[in-house]
Amino acid sequence: MMKRRHGMTVMMMVLVAWSVLVVDRPARADDSVSDEQMRRVIREIEGSQNARQAGEAYASVARLAPKHVELRDVYMRKLVALGASEAAATPARALTKLDPTNGLAWALTSCANAKRKKLALAFKGAVMAANLLGSDANVMNNIGQMAAWRDNEPDVKGLDAKTLADFEKSREAWAARKSFKQGYDRIQGGYEHHRELITEAEAAVEEKKEQIKDLEDSLRENKKEIVLSRERIKDLEAEIRIIRSRYLRTGAPRVPRGGGGVGISSIASAEAKELQAEQEHMGELLREKKQLRAQGKKRVKEWRAAKRNIDVVKRDKRKAFREAKAEFALKPPVRDGETDTPDETDKDEPDDPEKVSTDETAEDEADD
């Protein structure tokens, strides 16, 4: 079953590509299609049981009538009715130029451009579709998504002044629609999640900086203690030399030690014991210094990695959107032109337009 469906999908894509090539070929001066032939082809498209049949009928005259609006409109709507909305974007693109008042065409091209991550073009299409099909739930959801994108990406290039003016003029009215708010909130949530990740990444850098600062302070204290310890060792060694020199000149006093005995080796020298303790302390300080330096190097590496991570997080916006389940998902208009009422007057919760299957969407000619 899956192989058969895959084969049908491939066939449909090949057919659409063929129809595009046919349409893009320049028409000869003597090319013409009679009204009777065109009506027959349009009836064939309308009566097609699948996208392949519709594509074959369309391609038979498309090259001969490169500017025939009705032909492309019927073909586009049939593809949508058959669940082939992505393929319908091909005739839709032509219709946005041949008939700029075709709201369905603008909606489909907007969806196609959003999927290709060409959001500036998707924004224009969404604005045009919202002005022409403002009562459609999916169209309102789409413009809500694009409004959130516009609010968070104000410096994007490629937006013409007229589109922006139309958007600002109608935005307040659109914002009263529940579907607009649903689309807006979902994309806004993605941007907020992305900012949260950046904040977390920056906080990690600050944390590493504080750890490095603490280690540097500890290392400075360690160095001070080492200097003081060395000075104490020097003083003790000098004191011991003085004592030994005195004993060598005058002779060592008798000091009870076990069974008794005399001589320098039996002197109970507090200085000697203190010297030994200080030398042991010096050894501990040197080991601590080595450990602090090793920790410092590790923290510096972590800090540098955390700084690099900030750049990664800033660039990887799509990952943040996936985590927040807030990726752009523009949908074709809802079947039968389902309307979307203002938020303050609609008491019943409508179906989430994000859950409306693309494969089941269609558009009546009355929507225009």
C-alpha cells in the first residue's frame, strides 16, 4: 500500500513538473484554442478522479493558452479538492500575476513559500489572502503566524511598502479573530522559547566567569600564603643556623632524652620542629596551587565553550522552534470556506485550524 501511494506521489510530482515546463515554454504566434475546446478541457479537469487525470487535461492546452485565467483557476481548485494543495501552488503562482484578486492563489503560494522558508514572500501572500479571504479560519491562522514573525523580525529585507501598509491597516481587525490569535501565539511561543535558550546560554557564560573569578581569587590567596611560608622557612632556617653556630662554639647543654646523652643531635629544638611543620605546609600550598591552576584551565575551556554555545543557540532558531512545537505551518483555506468569527462574540471553541488536514482542504469559487 505504501509503495503504491509513493508511486502515485512521484507520478503526480512528475506530472506537475511537466505541466510547469509546458506552461513556461513560449507560445507560438499561431497557437490558439477554440472556446469549445477550452470548455471541454475545463469539464475534463472538473470531472477528474485524481491529480494525474487533471494534470493531463490541463497540460493538453496550457501551452496554447499561457494567460487563460479560468483554466488555471479550475485546475488549481481541482488539485486542492483532490488533496494536492502543494501541487496546486504551481498554477496558483501564475494566477497571482494573471488575477491578483484570487485569494486562494495567494493563500497557496504563501503556504508554499513558507515551506521553502521564504518567509518574506510568505508574508506578502498571507496579507493578500487575508484581505481577500478574511473569513477563512486557516487564512486567519496563517496571517497570525506571519504577524508574530513580523513582530520578532522587524529588520527582514524584501518586504515592500504596500504590503506592510496593508498589513498595518488591517491588523487590528484580524487580531479579533480566534484563529489569528492561535497562529500568533504559537509562533510567538517559539520566539520566546528561543530567547529563553539564549538567556540560559548567557547565564551559563556568566556562571563560568564567576567560577573563574573565584579560582583567580583563591590562586592569589594561595600565592600570598606561599610567599609568607617561604619567609617563615627562611627565618626558621636562619634561627637554626644561629643556634647550631652557638652550640658549636660553646658546647651543647645536657638535655634529658630517653636514657640521657649530649650533643647537637639530642637538642630538643622547637625551631626544628616548627621548620618541619612549615615545610610540610609549603608542600600543601604548592599542591593546592597546582590544583587551582588545573581547575582554572578547565574552567577557562568551559567558559570558552559556553561563549561559543551562545552563537550556536542564536543561529539555531529552528531547533528552538521544534522544541517549542512552534514551527511555521501555513495551511490552505478550509474546505467550504469555513469562517472564523471574532473572539469576543464566538462563545463556542472552534476546531483548531492547525489540525485541519491539508489533504482534506478545498476552496469554493464563491470565496473569491
